[in-house]
Amino acid sequence: MFTRLTRHSSLPVNLGGLRASVVKRTPGSFLHSSVIDGLLIFSIYNRQGPFYIRPSLVNRKWSVEMSLPILSLWALIAAIVASCATEINVGILSLALALFIGVYYGGMKLSEVAAGFPTQLFFTLVAVTLLFGQASLNGTLDKVAHRAVRGCRGNLGLVPIMFFLLALVLGSIGPGNIASAALVAPMAMAVAGRTGISAFLMALMVGNGANASSLSPVAPTGIIANGIMARIGLAGMEWQNYFNVCLAHASVGFAGYFLFGGWRLFRRTYHEQDAFADLSAKADSSHNASGASEGLEPRHWLTLGVIGALIAGVIFFNLNVGMGALAGAVLLTVLRVANEAHAIRAMPWSTILMVTGVTVLIALLEKTGGMDLFTTLLARFSTQRSVTGVTAFLTGSISVYSSTSGVVLPAFLPTVPGLIQKLGGGNPMAIASSINVGSHLVDVSPLSTIGALCIAAAPAGEDTRSLFRKMLAWGLSMAVVAAAGCYLVFS
């Protein structure tokens, strides 16, 4: 239904025997009303300003309760758009929206809104990023990386593959995909420049290798995804989540490597001293400023021992990763092998705030019924068979421009149970896996942090504009690849 509104016009609406008025203060507007699951939704089409709904004094409580789901859903959409189009930390915006809508508009107590803050997730992220911040700052991860680059023994085709595996291993043991890319990309891109390897091929392998580690049970993004999935009844899927994303990135990464000419590199060789000597010397000099030796020192061995104990505890003894990481960080601090003050300053506080803030807004949606409305809209574009492909494409398209761990996963994973209910059935793990895979495959795009790290580390003389275009085309195409792959594998 479309109704033309004139200046200061008031349109009475009958809502099941209850009355409300839609008021518009400027001419040239059209009001569209539709019904979704019994909720009457008004949309204004106008270029001259907003409108507002003025409920009758009769049964004001009913009108507020009915509009809260819609308002909270629009708040989530606004947060997602802001994360794509602006530099605003969407966590701060989400917190402000949740407090305003819940307390001021919805009449909720502050404690009710604050109850949505993910305390356990916050604690785990702080502990894990603190421990691996210490491991990075005391030179342990850098030493391990430089030792690993010497294992190719002259075969140029193995070099990008080795950097893929190095990024995968470093990210999987705890730092996560972004920290792994930050460690590996500068080395990898410098080696590419010295040995004549295509910068695009090297960025492809480093980016996919780092992203393949994303959902490691001890990595920050894995902790976020597994925590959300546990809340929706998919607990105990940590390793399946990890291997799904790992295999997806390995598949597209190696396919792209060989498709774009990586197989030709196996015919060529390099001299190890020419390729790696300057890099190793630079790394050693940075760590030897205070008299350090070139090999692994006791502090490095102790740090590796703590990380190894944490991984073993998580895998074999069901150790809480947050408690274990915090204990390890305290031990390194007490033994004075790492500076906790520097590590605290280097922690990704912006990301932690982003994740926790969006989670508070998602919790508000669940309380007000906005999440149910969100899943209804998603279900309109899906069937039981196509839902995996649709969710993979949608989350991938958004993740190109937005944060995967901070926005996409917290926004979409909670929709899985409601989406299955609306569709009349489905496999929750298949849909959740499609969200995880779809949102990560696109993250080699230069619009993502990992892609940007690779471009920033491009060797001198490299055409960065061309590299940017190639990586952008790759990232955007991965939304389609993810949709097709998830449809075929998970349907």
C-alpha cells in the first residue's frame, strides 16, 4: 500500500483495533506498509527528511514493544553499514545504540542491557592476545619464522608454499590470522622481490595461509566463533570449524597458485644466501642490540615451552584457553622473559572493543525480538537447499568491506537456529560452516587487514596499483566461489 503524505498530514492506522498516526512534516512523501510475521512495518520513501510514528495514548506500551524489534534491527543494519563505509569503531557505535534503544526507548534497566556484555569472551581475548604479544615482542615468533625460511633448499617453487605453511602454523598456535600475516608478509614480499617471484602469487599464498589459521581453537577469531556457536547449541565443534576454514583456504590458495603460474617456479632455483641473508641479518641485528646471540636464547625456548604447554592443555586436557593463556603470560612476566607493559600497549584493544560492543547489540536484538525478524528476512531469500550458498555469498559480500570477527560472525552466527526454524528444517552445522567459510575466503582482498599488509610490504619497484587491482578482483570473486563451494559441499 502506498499513500501520499502532504505537509503536516497525519495518517491514522488501525493496528488490530489499536490506533496510531504516521506523521510527515514535508510534502512529496510516500508511505509503504507491509506485514512480516504479524509485525506491521512502515517504510517512508522521501528525499527531504525522516518521519516518525506517533502512537495513540491508548496502550502506549503495546506500540513500544511492537516497534522495538524493528528499531533494534535497523540499529544492527546501521552498525554493519558504518563498519563498511566509515572508520568508526563499530563496537563503540553498537554499545551506544544498544544503550539508547534498550534503556531510553525500550524502558529496560541498564543492567539488563549490560548483561549482554560477553565477559568470558573478553577475558579470553585479553589473555590470549597478551601472551602472544609477549611472544612477539621478545623475538620468539620472529626467530621461528626466520629459521623456517631456510627449509626450501634452493627450489623457488617451494618458497611461496613454505610461506603459506609458515603463516598457517604461526597463526594456528595462537596469534591468529592478522598477527601471523603481520609477521610473515614483510619477509615473504621481500623474498619475492629478491628472487623474482610474482608479488601477487606470494600475497595470495601468505594471505590464504594466514586466513587458514583463523578458526584455530586458541586463536582470537576461533575463540569468538566457537563461543557464539556454543551459545546456539553447537558446542564441541572447534576442530571441525578449524579444518573447514583451513581446507577451504588451502584449496583456493593452491588452486590460485598453480592456475596463475606457480608451477613454472619449480623449474627455477635460487641461492639461499642471496635470498635470505639480508633479512636474517636485519632480524638478528634488531634482536642483538642488547647483546643477544643469533640463535634461540633461553627466553625464546621458555616462551615456546609455555605456548606448547598451552596448546597441549587445550587439545588433550580440555584446558580453558583463557585461563591457560593468562597463567602463561603471568609466568613469562614473573620470570622476566617478556615485558608485560609493552605487550599490554600492543594488544588489539580496538578489535576487542569492536567484538564485545557488537555482541551487546546482538544480545539486545535477541531480547527484543529483532533477531527473529532478521532471520525472517534471511529466510525469504533462501530454501533448505540453497541456504548454505546464500549465507556464504551474503556474509562474504559484507566481509569484503567489514570486519569478519568483529561484525560478520557476531551478527550472522546467532541467526542459525531461527533461520532453520523459519525454513522448516536444515543442518545447523552446515549453515554455520557456510558463514565461517564465506566470511573468511574474501579476506585476502586489499580492503581487508591481511591484504593491506601484503600490499604495504610490496618490494620496491613493484606496481602496487596493479597488485591492488589483482587482489581486489581475487577477493570479490571469492564471494562467488564460497557460495558455490558451500552449496556443493554443505547442502
